[in-house]
Amino acid sequence: MPVSEKDQLPVRPYAKGYTAPSRLRPDIKDAHKTRLWVTTSCALLDHLVVGLMAAGAAWLIVNHPLASIVPALVAGVVIARQLRALENLVHEASHYNWSRHRRRLNDVLGYLLAAAPTGSRISAYRTSHLLHHGRFGTAEDPDRYRYAELDMEALPRTSVRLFAAGVCTRLLRYQLGWLRELRTNALAPLVTLVWSVVCVGAPTALLLDLRTGAVAAAVWLFAHFVLLPPLRLVAEADEHVYSDARTVFDATVSNTGRLQRWLFHPHADGYHTVHHMWPGIPHHSLARIHHLLLSEDEEFARRLRKRDRILTAPGGVAPGGPAREAATPREPTSPPPPSLKIKSSL
């Protein structure tokens, strides 16, 4: 899609734009320690919740079809949330935040417990995502290009109705981009289907019966392909505001509200500013560093862009004063190749 004058992309990546006070650097260094058992436990708990929700919804559908509609939809949303949590653990694996020094183990566990069930590959995701960090804000940044392609920053946040309509109008193009991405990962749908049968349907069939097992797999697939994409789209639209910023810090948004942290940004994904300043801090330490900086560094607290609710504009101010200056348009560059336009997981 051609980049309009409004959405011209810069040639040089944004500067980082923030340095932590020296007295806090030992805490930040300590926060980089990975804890494989914590992340593995999180992934296993995600799968346990998914299995219980799918089996419970399937039992209701089989035995009480009319009464099952609302509970089954709620179960589907919970399953989609847990799948979103697993996608965030794929993101963690791409930064070697499962295990920093045992990188092979990091990738194996990340794939088996997070990437395989969500239709992703660690290596492909890492290649795309490291461009987002290394070429932040340029045409090579797949997130920046997607923001321009889908006009993410214009997503209306003044009412639930307008917000939902904005998500729906973008969802088809968003999913078409995901389908384009599957050209480089043609086995992903097959892996997802096999996972639903082997890891969701089969255990439910063994515990209950074959029909209920088949319905449980169908519930899981419905959550994966129908309910998860809008959650992912909202989460991605929450993370950045490129157009009025010149640094990574000022262009990144932390989403810290209770609903945001639980539904759209599980596993501390909402503490996105800290993540962009120090990508090597694993998910289980992000909240601690976020709150440490808020309480100990006036500049961080003053400038931080954050949302406490979904239907609010991100707060925070630029270092130059109370209002953010608009970024100076640069010469547009050619769009990235199709494989970099849309991330299949995060």
C-alpha cells in the first residue's frame, strides 16, 4: 500500500530518547536475569486454563445447547486471552527471555509451549521483531508500516461504539496481511489444527467422550481464528504513537489499566516503554522496573505515555515542554517486502 504524505516514513531509526539515573542501573541490570521455571510455569498455566475452558464449554454445548451460548462465548474469550498470553511468550522467546544463556533450550521450549499452538515460528518472528527494535519508526520497521497501512493511530477512542467500529473496519485488512504472512509459513495452519486435536480434543475425549472432545477442539479453533485476532489488533494498536514523536521513548505507550493488563496485554506486555528501553528484561520483571522508575525518576514519570483505560489517549509529555511536537516528515521510502508487513503473532 502506498504511504500517504501524512504517513511518510523516516529514513533513520528513532533515537532511544531516555537514560535511567545511574543509581537505578544496578536494579535494572539485576532485572535482566531470566527465570526459565517462571516462564515455563506461566505457559503451562495458560494451557491448563485453555484446556479447562474448552472442555467446560464443550460439555455445556453437548448437554445444554441453549443454556451454553453465553458461557461458551465467555469461555472462548478466556481461551483467546490465554492464546494472546502465549503469543507474548513467543515475543519473550525472540529476545531470549526464557533463558538467556541456554539459547537452544529457549527456542525449543518457546516453540513447543508458545509458538506451535499460536501458529508462529520463533526464528521468523525474531527476524521481523528485531527489525522493529533496530529500525524503529522507519519503513523497515514492520510495526510502523502496519500502523500506516491500517491507520492505527486514528482508531477512535471516544466511545465503545466508535472504537468497536474502528476495530471491525480494520480487521479484514489486518487478517489479509496475516494470510499473506502464511505464504512464508505454510505449515502454521496445519500445526494449529493438529494442536487443537492432540492437545485439546484428545484429552477432553479421554476424560468425557469423543463427541465432547471434537466440540472442545472446535471451540479452541473458534477462539484462535475468530476471537484472538481482534484482541491482537487492539493490543498492537495500543503500543505506539509514531506521528508526534522523535524518540523511541516518546513513541511508545504503556497500557497499565486492569482490563488492559488482563485481557489485551497479559504477561506484563503492557509495560511496553520499559521493554523498549531494555528488551532483555523478561516479562516477570517488567512491572517492578516500571514502578521503580515511576517512583524514583521524575523524568520517567513526567514523560511516560500511558493509558489506564482503553478509551483514552495516551498521557505524558515530551522533554521539551507540555506538548509534543509533531515529527518532521521525511522522504518516504519504499515499503518493506510482504514478509515484513504483518506479524503473525504479536
